[in-house]
Amino acid sequence: MEFIDLGRQLERIRADVSARMEKVLNHGQFIMGPEVAELERQLAEFVGVKHCVTCGNGTDALQMALMAAGVGPGDAVFTTTFTFIATAEVITLLGATPVFVDIDERTFNIDPAQLQLAVEKTRAEGRLRPKAVIPVDLFGLPADYTVLEEFCRREGLFLLEDAAQSLGSSLHGRMAGSFGDCGSTSFFPAKPLGCYGDGGALFTNDDQLASKLRSIRIHGKGTDKYDNVRLGVNSRLDTLQAAVLLAKLAIFRDEIRARQEVASGYSKRLAQAFKVPYVPEGAVSAWAQYSIVVDNRADLQASLKAAGIPTNVYYPKPLHQQTAYQSLGYQSGSFPVSERIAETILSLPMHPYLEQSQIELVAEACLQSKTATPRV
Ligand SMILES: *Cc1c(COP(=O)(O)O)cnc(C)c1O
């Protein structure tokens, strides 16, 4: 069994992908070809925003958004400590300071109450200027934007949604990528919408922000290619990857539906003995990961491995405990929820092509392991 089975998906779309790639080989516009423009049009429509700006990867997308927002030295950017390093790395690379915030123990997403405390504390200290917030839609579940959007508007903070794991999910009918001032995503192959290499995109309703992002994407170009109006990066989505994504986007809604079936199949069987994922009222997850919380994680992982079932731990170490962030001076115990979840979280095989029999096999293996404990 595969943790994420891209081969099954390829079987379904191979003819379409090949035809679209062949078309690119024939027209030869490998940089910013017509497929890129068409993908941006379709993605903007899918997410329900005015503008989509594609780029080289999800990390660049985050960095470009912060550059467009003018984030730099002296600025505090608030984000969750329970995420992939990329979310915070870009803050530091721009000379700003990440201020970590603990998570809600049910959703694993940034806790808005803790965020408010962190912003108040930073303002009171007066050393850093609160500038932006980057909530992450972890494992495909949108963060609590009902509260976060209102909070950021009131506090004058730039809200950047890290939707790298959540494209295709929604909250009260609004699609992931559309929240806050700007949303960013990744097309890394293992993400819900992945290409066959690196890729990323940004989403916004703000005309000015979109045009800044388009400029930053190509070295800060102005209307004249050789009159650069600001400093930018070189981060374009390859035309070939756009062609792949057009083929994948055509079946994406169907795949998101299939992911709901897999997740509910797991939860139905596992809820009796494990803490299964919580999906708040009004939310639909993209199920980038299906993650349970288990006290004896190593035992469960070992018995699943013996049964030929791969698992992964996202993430074994919150960012404030990573070696690269020791200089920020956080102590162990600073973010108790994230630290506890990092020790007990376990992700099971998850993709739209898991068969009923495989779901049953995984669930049975979990229930048979000695880590299963009846829940009341
Ligand atoms: C994958 C990921 C990124 C980075 O995306 P890349 O395309 O790999 O650069 C950023 N944030 C989160 C939460 C991710 O999962």
C-alpha cells in the first residue's frame, strides 16, 4: 500500500497529460506559455477570487506575498508553531521576526485566542511592529477565518492564508485560498492538487496586490521588461507544469469528493478507539492528511508497518523547538498543545484512490493493535 498513490491517478489522466504536454512541446513557449494564463484563469474561478498569480513553488508564493505586503526588518509576523518550516522561513529570510502561536487542540490550526494574546504582548513590549498573520490550513482544514479575518481587519494586520495543504477545501461555502488579503498554495506532487515537479500560486481580490505580485514574480519588472521598478525574484510556473495542472484540475472536484469518502470511512471505523480528525461545522477538508492522535504512537506505527501499512508523522517537532529557531529564545513548554500533538499525531495513508478494502485493512490493523483504547 502507498501512503499517497500518484500512480493510480496517473493511470486515470495519462492520455490527457500526454496530449497537453505534447502541445507544449509543439508550440515551444516553455516560459509563461498559454497554459499558464489558462490555468490562472481556471484557478481563480475555482477558488472564487479575481486574481491568481502562479509561481515556482509554495515557499516562493509565501515570500512573494510578504514582499508585496512590505514585510521587513522590525516587523513581527505571527504564525503557528505547528507547521512546515517554509511558513516561518520566509519571514526570517525577509529580515522580519516570526512570532509563534499555539494551536487549537481539536483542529491543529492557529488558536485565535492565543494569537490575540501574542499580538497584545508584542505591542506591549514595543520591540517589534505587528505586521502580518499567516494561518496555515493544516492537513487540508481551513483555519478559523470567521474570527481571524475580523481580528486582522480590526488590528490592521495583513492576513496571508497558507493554503499549501488545503486547496479544494472550504469554510461556509468559501474556498481555501480566498481568505484574508492573499492566499498561497503549493503544487508539490504530494499536495491535494500537485504537479510533476515544483509549482505554486497566489490568490487575491486586490487588483493592486495582484499587479505587485506579477511584478515581483519576474524580478520586479515594470511595464518595460528592462526597467525594474522594485526588487523581486525569479519564480515562474513552467508551462509544462501548468499543462499537467490543467489535466489534474479537470478531475480535482471529483477527487475532493473521493477524499471525503475515504476520510469518513476511516472515522466511522476508528472513532470507537482513537481520537479522529475534527471537522468544524461549515468546513469541508481537502484531507491532505488524515491524522489521528494516539498516546503510544511508536507502537502503533510499528504494528502498522509490520502489516505493510506506511504512516508518517507531521510534524515531529514544532518550529519553536527546531535547531534553526533556537536563536528566537523559546523554551520547551512555551506551546504545550503543539508540543503534545507533535508527540502523538500520526497520519495514515490518504489519497482519493484508496479502495474500500484498503480502508478496512488500515482501520482493522489500527483496531487490532494494542494501542487501541475504547473511547466513551
Ligand atoms: C508544502 C508546504 C509549503 C511549501 O510548499 P513548496 O511548494 O514545497 O515550497 C508551505 N507551507 C505548508 C504548510 C506546506 O505544507
